[in-house]
Amino acid sequence: MTKMVRSRFNHEVGESVEGCKILGRSIVAPPDSVERRRGIYDYLVEVPSISVMACPSREAAPARDASTRSTPDEMGGRLIRRIPSR
């Protein structure tokens, strides 16, 4: 599957943009060094196919306790002391 990606950066065919391989390139607006303006490029890119499956990591994740705060034992026995305000 392919899609078009617009970018202000100049890439060559065969490089990758947004994780997709560039198949073709066209210039929308050429760069202008006098006005210090970058060019605008359209890239035809090949999108890697993604198989649609249930996420196994969510099913295999262990159930967590209701509390999210760690106990002093879990923190490695560090003691946190509060300094009173003056």
C-alpha cells in the first residue's frame, strides 16, 4: 500500500520518511535561498503492512492492585524527611 507524505525536508528516493520507504518524489514549491525559504516536497511512500490482531501484551499483563503508591520497603528502605517551613 502507498500514500503521499508532504515534507519540507529534501530526501532522496530510497530513503525513509516517517518510517516508510520513499518510492517517488515531486517538488511542490522549490527552495528559495534569497528569501531563505525551504522547499516543499511530496513523497510517494510504501506503507508497511500491519496485520490486525488482538494485542497479546494486554491479555498477558498481570492484574495490578488498586493502590499505585509504593511502600517504604518497595522504595528500597529510603527515608524521606520533610523539612518544616520557617
